[in-house]
Amino acid sequence: MIISMKPGASREQIERVCERIREMDFEVRSIQGDERVVIAAVGLGNVTHAIEALRSVEGVENGVPISAPYKLVSRQVKDERTVVAVGQTSIGGGEFAIIAGPCSVETEEQIMACAAAVSAGGGRFLRGGAYKPRTSPYSFQGLEEEGLKLLRKAADEYDLSVVTEVMTLGNVQLVADYADVLQIGARNVQNFPLLKEIGATTSCPVMLKRGQSATIEEFLLSAEYIVTNGNPNVVLCERGIRTFESVTRNTLDINAVPVLNQLTHLPIILDPAHATGKRDLIPPLVRAAVAVGADGAMVEIHPDPERAWSDGAQSMTFDQFAKVMNDIEPYVELWKAGRPELVGLSA
């Protein structure tokens, strides 16, 4: 439920409302606003009775139930867009975030070259897999902690933020020690113990990828697991869903972006590399990500895609990446002009 306080409600009145909420077996999960405070509460109590009782508390203007099955990530709770701070930059703020790097960290030379290309192109985030979930047990599984060390070294050298995947409960803290953003891959989008662990044990920003067969509601409920366990710093990533079409690896669900922008305050980015599996399709889809209202895009680059240890077919060369970054500049300017809430913001 959402309890709206009257304009200028005192701190004592707000605290009294929170106390009454807890007495009725609900938890206060967020308090938004300054002049007009909105309190979000979740729990298993009688919502109708609680709202009626709270309306009589001094300082309360109104109370309404949250109709969506996901509560804290809903725009009913928070209408303004969330900006997830990542070091000196952000996702969901005044810049269109570009996350780029290789599918897998292979060697120090390779990841350093990628970091240099990301920085030169104007990107602020270096991606790379140190732990790789692979369909085949015979495929390259990643360099593990050594890969994390190389990622961190390369990112620090070029003043970039690290985005990398965490796969298991036991590795959450280890990966968080090296990463600036924890990626949860499509295979783990409904690994609820992992989602709860990340929510409860770290404030590190999280990039949650949509599962291949996950509905938008299921996707948002997975995000709810992280937020309700204590970590509000979640970025959604649409990376393609499985359909009957076989020309591309998956089908990039472009319409998910405006739908999610209506349903949630969380930022959302697109990953056209994993959606299509084809490097030639990435440039137009990055432009589409800007046009459709995404907060960023994640792409794969490699110094020599033909010799990549994984996913070379969807990895762009450095020259191709530089061209994409140059080509989207006018689109990004239009993107900023179409979002008046970003005026005055800078990452």
C-alpha cells in the first residue's frame, strides 16, 4: 500500500505513521519526497483495514493499495525515474549508457585493448565475463578470479566501471569485490536464492537480464526480489526472448522498453548482441534502443572476433564500435531533448 502524507507533514507525524504500519504487520520499504512524503509498505496484513486505520492518523492525506503484483519496483510507488549511480557515472541519468567489452576475458592484452577501445569511443562501462554460463560443458567457462583481476586492472587503467556476471551464491561477495555492477544472466533471472542473497548482502548496482522465456511480469517480480531484500540499485536489461524465429539467436523485444517505462521506475537497457548473435545487426538496434527510450545499450567488442574464445560472431571490431558510437550521437541528442526530466542532469 501507499500512504500519502499531507504537504508539510512533520517528521513526528511521518514516524507515527511508520510505527502504525509496523503494528499492523507491514514493513516500511521506502519513504519518498520532501514536501509531500509518500510511504510504501508491504506485508501480509489486511490492506483494506490498514488503509482505513491509517487515514485517521494525523498528517495522512490518503492511502491506496498497490495493485501490481510487484510493489517496490512499480511506478505506483515511485513515479520519478530511478537513477542508479555507478562510481562517477550513472545509468538512468543524463547520459545514454554504453556498456562494451568482450564476451569473455581471455588475456591481459585482450582486455586492455578492449578497455582502451571503450574509453576512446566514449563508453563508461567495461563488460567482460570471468564466470561464463555455457550451454555445453565443453565450452570455455571463464578465467574465474583471474579474469576478475584482469577486468579490474583494465577498468582502472582507463577510468571505466566494471560490469560482470555473478552466477552462484558463494561468489556474490567475491565478484562484488572487483565489480561495479553485478550482472545476473538470463539463466539466473529466476534463481530466487541468488536474487535474495544479492539484495540482502550488497548495495552494489545490479543489472538483471530478462530470461529467454520470462514474461514482463515475471521479469519485474525477479527485480522485486532484489529490491525487497534491500538493494534498490537495479537496472533491467532486455536481451531477447525465445520465439519461433530462427534467423537470429533470439528475438529482441523492442516494445518491452516503452512497456517497462510505463510499469516501473527502474532504468532499462538493451543488449542487441545476445538478442541477435550477429554483429551486423547491432548498429541499427543500438540506434533503435535510443529511439525507443532505453537508458543504454550493452554490446560486445573484440580485437579479433574471428579468434574470440566465445561469441565471436556477435562481437564488433574496434572500428565498428567506434562507428556505432559516432553514429548514435545525433540520436542521443534527440533522446535528451525528448526527456525534459533530464535537463540539468549529467552523469
